[in-house]
Amino acid sequence: MRIFPAARPLARLSAVALLLALGQRSYAPPPIITGDVPIADVGRFELYTGFRYQETSRVQRQMPHVELVYGFTDRWEASVEANYLSRAGRNGFDDLTLATKVVLAVETPTRPMLGASYELKLDNGDAERGLGSGGFEHEFRLRAQKTFGWFTPIVNAGYVFVPDAEIAGARAPRQDVWRASCAQEWQVAKWTKLLTEIYWRTADEPREPHRLGWNAGFKHRLRDSLSVHAAVGESLRDGNRGGPDLRVYAGLKWEFDAPWKGKATSP
């Protein structure tokens, strides 16, 4: 396995950042894969919309992506995510995902912020046309992050439980998945952060190679309620084993108050 090819300077930067993060303490929201711990403000929506392109040796994907997050309390949020998928000339909606996240412990000078999340991927996509997985999935994930001035490492560890999946009446060759990742946020300007990450996951089909990949990107706040972000990445394994050959995400984040926020209730 060739982890640090000389032709991939961004991959090497991400790997170095991982080592720094581990040295100090050990699908953040878009554009990277690692999930952060902070939640949406109480009574406030966060809308993520963008375009994701992913290519592997077997499939190419183009997905307009939409995710809506709402903060219920200062420690609890819920979200819904949908993707319109184009794969091998077939178009349609992918499986819908419902999620919730809680903050288990707030950050202190000596302790990182801790959180946990649960995601339920539904079985509403047309799996026979390659637009769904053919079954439900349950993901449980633990998250931790700690800010050191301009540098914030974020660590995730999770497990995806895949019950029996069927496509066209036949059982699909799916299996449970372990996953882990470490991301780094670098505050390079008042409104701009650079992002790097390394992520790993076991294969979701028997005898398929596991995945080890990297992403690098940025987040930039255009104004108080609007941000733009993007990331690009690929596999870290020799010959891109386990994929992806290429992953690109670009999109916007828009924050706005719920219509009912601040309204007095009737006695």
C-alpha cells in the first residue's frame, strides 16, 4: 500500500495534519465526511445544498445534495438529507436519510467537546435501477473535537448496521461497516477555514477492498448567514483500491431562523 505518493501533495498535507491532531489529543457537515460536534442554534435552520461528484472503478455519480438541519435545544438537533442521483445513465432520488445529533459534553480547557449521532437511511430509492441500496441502514457515531487557537482536530468513530437488503427479490451482498476519520480545521483568516481529513471504512460487500482516502477543502463565510464550501479528494491506496478515484463537493450553507422563533405563546 502506497500511503504518501510524491505526486499527491495534498494527501501528504492531510496525513501530516492527522499526525499533528493525534499528537495533541489523540456524509463536519459538508464538504468533508468527518462529522463535527456543535449543533445548529436553537430555533434556527441550516440548509446545505450543493453538487457532489464521485468516481470509482465501477460507478460514476453526480448528485445535487440537500440537507436541512434544525436545532431543537442547545444540545440537540435533527436533520433530513436527500440526493438526486445520476448513475450509469439512470436518474432519480437516492435513499432518504434522517439523522439526529446530541452534545454529550461541552468543551473545557482540559476536555474536548463530545457528541453522538444516529442516522437512519431509508429504503425509498429504486435499488433495481441502481438508485438505492435495497435496505435500511443504521449508523451510530461518536464524535470529539478540541480547539487549540487556530487549529481544531475532529475525530469520528462509527458503526453502520445493515439489516437484510434485497434487490429484485434477491438478497443483496451487503454487510455491516466500521468507519473512522480524523479531520482538521485551520483558521487561516477571520471568515475562512481550510479543511483536511483522512478517513477509513471497511467494505460494505464481502471480499471487496476497504477504503482509505483523503479530502482537502475550505469553508468561507460570505456574510453572517451564508457560506460557501468545497472539497476534493481521492483514495490513499495503491491503484485507488477501495475507491474513490475522485471525489468533489461544492456547495452553500444558508442559516435562517424558524418562522416561529421568538413568538410568544398564548397564555
